[in-house]
Amino acid sequence: MGLYETFFTRRSVRKYTSTPLSTEVLSEVRSVLDGAEQISGQTASFEILEAVKVKDAATPHAPYYIIARSEQTDTAYANVGFVLEKVDLFLQSKGLGSCWLGMAKPTDVPDDYTVMMAFGYTEIPVRGSESEFNRIALDDISNEDNAVARAARLAPSAVNSQPWKLSFEPGKVVIGYFGRGLLKLILRKKMAKIDVGIISRFVTLALENEGKTVTEVNTDADGKDLRVTVLYN
Ligand SMILES: Cc1cc2nc3c(=O)[nH]c(=O)nc-3n(C[C@H](O)[C@H](O)[C@H](O)COP(=O)(O)O)c2cc1C
């Protein structure tokens, strides 16, 4: 299955088997991590750790975790969302399970620690259809009803808060932060910015699925607002 097709079946997996992944699969994950485009000017780094090296408090328990490290800025958080969402989709396209972890921390927390993603063999099947997704209405998140917006609506976000608005303009899609839900004050500092990067990856892949060429992904952050602009031909 391709990354775009995986939009419609992926889910957060919170139950894993302890079966180890083969060296080949792990090195494939590593190369997707290394090959994933970063937002202009960003240089996040990623490490794959085995479960034993992660604090027990890390829930859900999984055999592997990806630890993301970056600058502690809104743009850098959006970039981590943009990069790791590609890996989330890749893992699930291969029949593996994965889950973003905003609460968990590795045993030794580096100063530039940003977020984690759990992965491994899943005990839970993928979603059977789009009706299994719990998402807000399209017109609450987009100025247009089109295939890209409909696909991007399925993107995951911390506590499913979906803190974004999409604006379709000629040759570009602008993705803005838009806080929602009771937890918005807690989430807005970091998680919501990662979420904006996540949906930007969905928008990019959905445009490519429509035959478009994405020419640039850049951000505009002023400490209060965050916008990602995806330019395409
Ligand atoms: C940045 C981010 C952080 C998250 N943190 C956690 C977490 O700490 N624990 C957890 O169980 N799920 C976590 N999730 C998963 C979300 O709850 C989940 O994506 C959302 O409810 C939508 O469900 P779905 O991914 O199954 O479509 C996180 C998701 C994102 C994007």
C-alpha cells in the first residue's frame, strides 16, 4: 500500500506484540527517516531506541521508539511533525503499528528532546473504512471541499484536537494553527505545532496523488501564529 492510501486505514496503535523486527525492516525505517524531506532550513535528528532504553512510564509499551530532537521553536516542531508523519504512514503501509507519544519521555531526556513515536508489530487491525475515523466536519477546517482537503482531514493530532485550518489559493495551500478544544492552552505550546506539520505532510502527499509537483514547503511563525505554506505546480 502507498503512503496516500494509508491515510484511509491508519490508526494510533496502543497494543504491540513483543516480536522483534528484522534488521532489514529496521534499516528500511532508518532510511525513510533519513530520506524524509525537512521543511526549508530545518535540521531535526531522529534516533531509534529499543523499549528497554525508554522509561517504563512510556505508554503504550512498544518494542521500538523513535526519539525526535530539534530546536525548541514553533517552526522546528512543525518540521518534526512533517518528517515523522511520513514515517508513521510508512510504518502502517507495511502492516506495522505506530503511535505518536506526546507525554512519554526517553530515560535520558536530551535538552532538545521534542516528541516520540512508538512502533512495532501491531495487535490491532487497521481501519476498515473512513467511517471509523472520528474527525470534525470538513467545512470547519477548510475553505474548499476538494479531494486534498477530504484526505488531509484524516490526519492525526494530539488528543484529536485537529488544531488547523486549510486555505486553498492558486498554486498553494496555507495551513494555519487554529486552537480547538478544552486542552488548547496546554497543547498550543508544542503539540499543536507538531500537529500543523503532520497535516502539512498529508496535504503534500495528497497534492502529489493528484499529479501535482510540490515545489516548496515553508513556514511563517511569529511566536503566536504558525503557518505552513505548501507551494505546487
Ligand atoms: C503530537 C501527537 C501526540 C500524541 N500523543 C499521544 C500520547 O501521548 N498517547 C497516546 O496514546 N496517543 C497520543 N497521540 C495519538 C492521538 O490521540 C491520535 O492521533 C488521535 O486521537 C487520532 O486518532 P488516530 O491516530 O487513531 O486517527 C498523539 C498524537 C499526536 C499527533
